[in-house]
Amino acid sequence: MRDLLGSSEDLREARHTCVYGLLAQQPPSTEALLAVGRRLVQDAIEPLEALAQEEDDAG
């Protein structure tokens, strides 16, 4: 996810997939995809990474 968010080309490709595939009825903007991706990292990925790190530190 971080690699996708860091690459303009990959983000454009993801948007293309949404616009012409999965989300064709309500296509998101590139900015919306970027915002959702950042939120996913913040709300889901980082907490899981922190939990995994805590388990590694305890074990």
C-alpha cells in the first residue's frame, strides 16, 4: 500500500482500474484514492504493525 501511494504511475493505474472496472458507476478521483489509501495505512496497517512489534518485543 505504501509503495502504491508513493508512485504516481501506480496510483494512476489503480484509478484506471476503478474507473473502468470495479467502481465504474462512481469513479473516484486520484486524490480520493490517495486519501483512502493514507487512511487505510493509518487506521489499519500501522496498528497491526505496532501489535506485531509488541509481540516480537515480548517474545
